[in-house]
Amino acid sequence: MKILVLHSDVPADAPPEDQDTLIAAEAVSNALVARGHETQCAAYKPDLDALKQTIARARADVVFNLVEGVFGSGLYSALAPAMLGRLGVAYTGGTAAHFLATTDKLFAKSVLRAAGLPTPDWSVPPAWPGLDADRRYIVKAADEDASVGLDDAAVVLGRDVPARADDCARRFGGRWFAEAYVDGREFNIAIMSGPRIFPMAELRFVDWPADKPRIVGYDAKWTEQSLAYNFTARHFGVEQDEPALAARLADLCRRVWQAFGLRGYARIDFRVTKGGEPLILEINPNPGIAPDAGMAAAAAQAGLSYEALIEAIVLEALR
């Protein structure tokens, strides 16, 4: 097949979370070439005619959508699948509706609650309803990803939430909310259409300082010289070691997939309380797909090579 690998328009001086999209695009292209396909890579421009011409020049049978941000923000990531859908071309991963429903974390949490699915309590400005002054919360961006603004200072007592949210809004822009902090285990679970649940990854905080919040923040994902990056380890094996917990997580994954009508591939992030209760943190359509990302690691645990994973995502887009 002829496949257009469409990625975010990333400047040379972009931060590492944006540069990752270019790394993924090159890896996806190489993987598809290794499987016998012909590829072209192109940066996405939010212009329908320009996109139509790009697809025509590539004579693309399918578009591999790796657009994670538009206008420098993940808030507008739905534009790419919206335009691809309007043009009637086959494309990988989530639709515009999936991006809109999940990028807005507050809307996603409301959908989860409406579907009877467990998610941590939360509160929003300006009135901050239900905020407990003595409870710990994590202050998050409501409509951005890549752990923007997530550092140790993001975990605060309820009484300090408004000041932290105001500070983040000044520094980063956008909307911010408070989610009850769950001091427990973290699982990132990769899924493909079916839904097919891949081996479950637990992110373990190895030799973590006692006074450091256990969060997978910005440094853990992107700052290679940081303690968080080097002492956060991906571990597989919960299915064998704790089958009851694994079964509960798998059931929740299937219910999330159905509640949001997901397609293609996704990642669902959980915290498990010290009492063993899984809580859904976020749903990520089109999660990171670079060879060192969690999706590829989970696929490898399932016996699927990187090249086979990428081709499977393409074939799913054509069904």
C-alpha cells in the first residue's frame, strides 16, 4: 500500500514532548517500509485544500495519523481526524469525536461517572465545589496532555488548590482543575480494536524518596537526566501475579472502550488504591507509538514485533 504518515508540524526548537512526534513518524515509516509498503511523511497543516493536495501527491491508500497537536496545543488535535474524515480517506486511530471527548479531561470524567465507571473525585474553578481543605489533590490541565505542568508542586492540599491552579493558568494558559490524589500503584494499559487488551504495564517508582509525590509527571516522561525519568520502571506480569486485579482492570478497559466507542488503538491510565480499587485517570486515543513507548512495549510482551504492530494498526483502519 501507499501510506501517508501525517505528523504534527514541529519546529526545530520544539520541546522534547513535541519532538517525539517526529521520532514516531520516522519509526512508523521505517516499519511500514520493512513490511513492503511505500510511505511518505508530511507535516499537518490545518488547511483542508492543502491536506487534500498532500494526500493526492502521496496517492495514499491510508493515512497514519500522528498529529498530536495543532497551533502548538493538544487541544486542537481533533482537527486532523476531522479533516481526514471530511475528505473520506481511511486513517488510523481515533476519530475527531474520540479526541474531543478524551482531550477534555473534565468531560471524559463526566462520561466515566455517567457510565458507572470509577474515577477519582475532582473539583473545578471558580467555586471549587466539594474541595476538601485537608485532602491532597493533583492540579492538572483540563485539555492538554504530555504532563504539561505536572511536577512535584502539582500535589497540594485542597486549601492550596486555587493558588496552584491560578499559577498554572498564568504560566501555561488553559483551564486547570483538581483531582483527588491517589497514592497508589499506576497502570498504563494498551488496547487495540476488538478490544484486544495487551499485557498490562505497571509503572513502578523505584527507590523513590519518601517525601516525593508518586506521579508520572513531565520529568518522568521527558527529562532524561532527572530522578523521575531514571527511577520510573515499566513492569509486566500482573496477569500472572495478581489475576483478580488483572481481571478487574481488563473489565474496566472493555467498558471504557464501549462507553467512548473507541477505535484503532488507545491507552487507559489507572491508579489502584492501597485497598486494591482501580480508578481510571485518563483515556488516550492514539497514544505514543514510538519504539520506546508503552504501546510498543506492551505489544512486544504479546509477541508482536514493532513492524507487525504498526501494520496491524494500518489494516484496522481499512476495515
